[in-house]
Amino acid sequence: MNLKNPFDLSGKIALVSGASRGIGESISRLLAAQGAHVILASRKAEACERVAASIREDGGKAEVMACHIGEMAQIEQVFAAISEKHGRLDILVNNAAANPYFGSIQDTDLGAFNKTVDVNIRGYFFMSSHAVKLMEKNGGGSIVNVASVNGIIPGHFQGIYSISKAAVISMTKSFAKECAPLGIRVNALLPGATETKFASALTQNPVILNELLRHVPMGRVAQPEEMAGAVLYLVSPAASYTTGTCLNVDGGYLLA
């Protein structure tokens, strides 16, 4: 470990899904600032190009690969491309997510159910399993799954999303337990309400927002960049003895 900078990621190859905006963008920028070569992924490559170009302009290393993690073929294609081009993967951040339905849990239709499960559970699972196989060949790595406080306390009218994030928490612990002997650490980030387009149905509705903030001791929503530091810790040498952890970054929400 570099004691002068225990967060140094120089020489590391990192893949961040859902990297075109919000939390994924902030994570990508911070990992690149610490020396990682960051592969930004989202459903449409062009959506990430702005972020990647900005990272390169600031002296960082970044490239873009299209990957819809709800599509198995695309997951396989992106890992084949990473293996061929880089021969390794050191860091995976599963950040892309789906939340297509906001309403009573009993009215969730099959389409919304399938989309949520395909991305948030199946997508995270097979992104992780492919990453583990590639990381194992090079002596280890680190995976961070972006879950949610809703995986602990289900969000109102967010039933299937909350269920999927609870599964991500369990998935994180299962991978962590089995992959530790391989030198692979697996942890989860549990964000509270964050000012992103993804969460705009909550943060842009004054009635919902005011009710939500009654349960947040810090009295505000987070900014995307406030999630990035936690991910940097989890993937860095500073967290070399940390695995299976679910790190709450929620302004105290889970304390209320």
C-alpha cells in the first residue's frame, strides 16, 4: 500500500456501469483522478462519450463500451472486449439500475417486474461472475455493487425495486464469502436519496421530498459526488481487509 496515498489506483483497469450521468459519472471521474483506466459503460456508448472526453481532457484515462446489463449477450461481449484489449479487470462497479415502476406493489405488471429483475439482479449477478473469472486470472480484484437503503427499509411505492436491492445486498455477501480466497473483495454501497435524474420522481416532488427528509437526520438529499468517495475507499488498497460490507451513505436515514 502507498502510505502517502492509500487510494492510489494507478495501473488498475476499472469498469463502471451506468456511467453516463449521476452516481456512475461521479464514480468514474474519481477513479480516473486516482489513476485508474476507467471503462465507462451504459446502454448507448454515445451517452458516456461526454464524460470520457472530459476525463481525458483532465489528464485521466477513459474509454467507452456499450453494455445494457439487462442483455446477457451484451455482458458477454463487453467482457470479451476487455479481456482481448486489456487482458485483465481489477475493479467492477455495478451501478446501472432499473426502476420503471412507482406505485402500489400489487399493481406491478410483469413488464416492470421483469425489467427490474433483469437489470438489478440478473445483470449484477452475471456482471460479477464474469468479472470474478477475469480477476481470478490476475490474482484478485474488487467489486462494488450499488444497492440502496431501500434494500433495508423498502421505499413507499417502490416495492419491486426495493426487493431487487435487498437481493443485491445478499448477492454481495454471497460473492464476498466465496471469492475472498481468490483475492477478490466484494462490497456494496447503500445510497440514500441522491439528486439524480434516476431519483427525480422523489427529489423533484415537494410532498414526497419533505416526507422523506423528515427521516434523514442530516436534513437533505445527497449529491452524486458524495457517493464516489465511499466507492473509492471500497475499491482501493485502503480497504484491503474489507469484504462483504454494506456501506450506508444516507445522511443517517437508517438511524431514524
